[in-house]
Amino acid sequence: MDKKELYRRVGDMSQLYGVRRVTYTDGPARGMAAIEAQSASGLRFTALEGRGLDVYEMYYKGMNLCFRTKNGLVSGDRFSTIPGELARTMNGGMFFTAGLSNVGGDVTEDGKYYPAHGRQDGAPASEVYAFTDDETLNIEIGGKLREAQLFGENLHLTRRLTAPAEAPELVIDDTLENLATRPADIAILYHCNLGYPFLDEGVRFYKSGGTVTPRNADAEAGLASYDVMTAPQDNVPEQVFLHKNLPAADGLATALAVNEKLELGFYVRYAVDTLPNLAQWKSMAAGDYVLGIEPTNNLLRGRVEERKAGGLTTLAPFESIRFHVVLGVLDGMHKIDAFRKAYCM
């Protein structure tokens, strides 16, 4: 339906889709700016300006899709790089960005400290914009971030989030530039987190072929059932599985979670030329009940071990690299089955 016909039916396009700029006024989120978006395809999400335009809330037709930690919503001003404090300031949410210099546990290299999962999740965005297109009903949100230090690195990330009208998707397009006169070794991970009520007993995990490797002994014990989610269990350890998934003809690999009771699927597709790996975080622990689907350029070993294994990406001075990730919802078993046939083994 074209713009003219839509305006014959609505007084304001916010009946169909739109964005709203907000500032939180209470609790540990106080003072943080955010953008609330409602897509024409039924997806509602919140991008946090104070935390790098990472996405906290995400709903489909009113149902929550994501996991949120016990911390609740915490502003970037309260983000801490003190050793051991990540667990106290981590929001979870639909996705947050780990990196840009370290992914995994905190490490010290050449006398310089790199916090667990890096500093990017707590970085505020600048030059933030949000606009809607009444011709296409698409939403676009974007901004810029940096990780920099006097006499050190100068990494600039330009982020664009797109919510199209034709499908319940969120498309993440990031361009990372090294604007220093020395090479920069980068690590990045898109920490996508599914939670209840989408995540529940019986949810299955599918992927586009390739290999799966347990990260440690806890994961080794659960390897036979890495793809099946249980009900929450008291005091069980998390398990992390590392995947090398095969791309389709479009260059994107796929991971898919399916809740057959709800007849809903959630997929993560990502460009393997710059994100060759996927971490699957399976925590069936009561209160910390989450399925993480995390495209990454490394294997979560921390900067020091990644360097030894050749797992860091090196950007030459003034070189750039692009990352592409798509999050989407499938509504109905017929759509899920067709998607699995097209993209999953």
C-alpha cells in the first residue's frame, strides 16, 4: 500500500510504526538516553544510546524474546572495567557488543589491562540519529562509537540498525576503522541473548552445518545435547560451544532456535568473511536462563591466547572492516520449516 493510501487510513504513522527518543529517570539506568522503535512487521525494540546502540528490549507481537540479567537495566555511566565487575553491570538484552580489543576473560598484555569482553558495551554513542521512511515504512537508527587512548589505539565504529517493513528483522551493519598510525589487533563478538518465554523447555537449536567444539569440561559433558534446551535447573554450570558454520550462497551462516509450542523461530545470520565463528552460550541455570547465539571473529580465549593462536584480526593504519548480522523472527511452523530447509542442515 502506498503512502497516499496509508494516510487515508491513519492520522499519524505512529499507528503503524515509528521511533521515540526517551531518557530514563529511575534506578541504575537514570540519565541514559535510548530510542524505542516499533517496526511495521511487529518487532519492537530499544536501542541504548548510552551503551553503544546495543539493543536491550525486543518483543515480537508483544512477547519478550530476550534475556535480561539480574542487574536490570544499567546505564553506560555505571559500566565498570574493574576485574570481576562485568557480571554486576552486564545488561544482557537482545544483543550487546563485546570488544573491540578483547573478548573473553580479562587479561594484561605488555603491561596494559584489557577487561573481560572489552570496553565497547559501556561506550556511549555519538552523532546518533533515528528516522523513518513513510514510503517504505523502514526504520533506520545509527551512530558512532570509539575505543581510544592517548598514545594508544584509535578505533572508530560506525553502526547502522535497520528494521525493514517486510519482515520482522533487525539488520546490524557495522564499519570499524583503525584511525591510528599503528596496526590494531581487534576482537569482536555480537552477544545475542534469548530468554523466556521464547526460551523454554524443548527449544531446539539448528545451524547451517559445520563443526561444533565444547569450550571446556562442562560443555564436553553436555555435547550430546548441545542443541536441546531443558527447563531451568538449580545451580548448574553454563556451557559454551564453539561453532564453525557453513555459509549459504549469500555468504551468510545461520543459527536458528525454534520453540515449536509457540510456533516461533528466532534466527541469527552473519557474514562469515569477517565473523567466521559462532559461540553458543547455553545456561540452563534457574535465574540465569539464557541461550546466547554469538557471531565472533575469535574463540573467546582472551587477547593473549588469541594472539598465540592467530585468532585476532589485524587492521593496518587507516584500514576498515565491515560486520553484518541479521536477527529475525519466523512466525508459524510453515515458515520455520521452509527456513530450515533453505539454510540449516
